Amino acid sequence: MGYSSILNWITFKDMMDNAFYPFASYNLPYDISYKLWEIIGGLIAWLVNLLWPGNGLSTWLISDEVSNLFALLIFMLVIFIVAFVVTLISLWMERKVLGRLMDRRGTMIGLKGFLQCIADGLKTFMKENVIPRKVDKTTYMWTAALIIGTSVLIACMIPLSPRWFVVNYGTGLLIIMALFALAPFFILVSGWAQNNKYSLIGGMRAAELMVSYEVPMLIMIATTCLLAGSFNIGDIVNAQFDTVWFIIPQIIGFITFIFCATAEAERVPFDIAEAEAELVEGWQTEYAGMKWGLIMLADYMRGYVSCAMVVIMYLGGWLIPFASADINGLIPEVVFLLKVWLIFFVMILLRGALARVRTDQIVNIGWKIFMPLSVLNLAVVLVLKLGGVF
């Protein structure tokens, strides 16, 4: 096979004609990844064929099996890069908004201060990897890896639109919530493994948060799924397009869920597991360098997931109200992210306006206020469903 033109190797075939196409519908990040591999693989195949005309390696590189394999690898990288950039923008936005709330300008290093995030990452990357002598080293390292890994996983699992998803799973919200709920358990074990009283207290506080706020959150998730008639994220969003945004019948649940999500993401005023003024750095005290930097990045990814769940459950996901299907199909990913950043802006305002809640107050708020409100929200939805309104 002696082709002389590179256009014979880079053909941009329809990815859905590939016999190994892994999705049931069109997937935008996979499409981007497939085209990138067609360019990269086709270029390599063309160069190899120029050196050894008629070889089998060139044909193998652009075969359906290999194209699908490398497209999936690039697909995972694309999904992660987008989640990573969204998280960095959230971090930059918090720094700028908090700066204005404190009557200062916030970070100003490059691109309106955005490059400060990159500088901080490089700084933590170059620091020495220090591990305290008396920690339980295996547990110390594995819990940090699991906290970071689960946070990245759920951030990547959030669909940005009907065409931007990893897996179109039928129990989407429950799977995300299940993975979301693992972090406090890992934090408790990590606090114990560090052989530090500050870290242990921080881990125990994280367990208190988990017990106090996950039950109301699960009730509100179940309420939303009951109203939509499905656990699938796409079905929940489409149900709001067919009727109204669920914030209208579930205004109580919306307000309650924002506070519960803030607590689950361990953000001010519910950041008792870290509490720098009381516990040095809480359960993160004995982590340094890149480990600490990645844990902080994971915290912001969990904040992004919290905001995304609010948008999916109450604000119509990636859909614009009163707009046609054609308009909603133009840039649904941008619409979704703008809504996410709007909710994150509210969380930033809460951080700037409220002081940290005491440990006993957190438990009381969770069980005595948010728990009854979540049950009341469920009762309202049951009345609406039985009355035939939805």
C-alpha cells in the first residue's frame, strides 16, 4: 500500500460508522477525541508508510479497533482537562470575589489574576515530598489518593449536556451521591492515620458532617427523582423542560440543598473539618507539597459537583427556559457551566458573609432544621404528584 498523499491517511470518517463506537448516541468529547486521533494516527501512519511503503503498521494505526482505543484514551483526557479548567476558573472566581468583598482587588498575576492558580500548582509541585515519621504510611497515602481520585471521578462524571457525558447511566444522581459520600469516610481514616490530634479531630468532625447532612441530601435527591419519575440525569433535566424548573415546586428543597451541599463540600461556614484557626489545617495538617495541593484541588472539584447537582436538580440543567429545542441545542455546555458558576458565586457570598459554625451548631442545624425541611419538601412533592399537577 504505497500512498503518497497524507490525505489518504487522514480521512475524517464518521465516528458512528466505526463498528466499535462505544455510545448509543452522539458524544461530543468522543467526536473531538476521534478526530484528534485521526490527525495524529494518520500523520504517524503516513510517515511510517513513507519510510517503509506497503507495511502493515500504517494500516493498523488507522483501523477501526485502534482508532477507537486511542480515541477513548484521548476522550478520558479531554473530559479531565475540561473538569480541571472548570475547577481552576471556580478557584479564580472565588479569589476575585472574596477580594472585592474584603475591599481589595484579589489576585492580579496574569490574565486578570488567573495565572495565580497555575503558579500555585507549580509551587506545590516543586516542594519536597515530606512524610511524617510516625504516620501509618500505607493508610496515609491511600486515603489521600482515594479522596483525590473519587473527587476527580465524580467531577468527570457530571454531564454538561445530552452530548457531553461519560456514561448515560440510569441511576446517575445516586451513583454520584454514593461516590460523593465516600470522602468524609476517607477523611476520618486519614485523620486517624496521621497520628496527630488536630488531624484526628478534623476527621471526626468530617464524620459528624457526613451523618448530619447526607440524610437530608438523599431525601431531597429522592424527592427530585420522584418528581421527574427517573434517576437518570438527562430525564430529570428534560422533565424540567416539559414542565417548569423544579426550583418552583421545591423552593424549600432548593434552599436546603444549597446549604447541605455547601456542608458536604466542607466550605465555609461548614468547614469544621479544616478550621485553620482551631486545628492548624484540620485533617490536612500532615499533608505537604503536591499532596496538599491535589487535596485542595479535590475540594474545589467537590464544590463544583455540589453546584452541578443543584443546577441539575432545580435549575433545568443545560436548558434555557422558554427557548426552543434548536436554541437549547446550540451551546448547552456553556449554559450549564454558567448556571454552575452562578451557584458557586452564591457559595462564595456565603463564605464572605458568614462566620464558621460551631460543631454543636452544625449537628443541630442538620438534624433539627434541614432534616425536617427535607421531609416537608418531600411532602409537598407527594401532594403535587398525587394531585396530578406533575
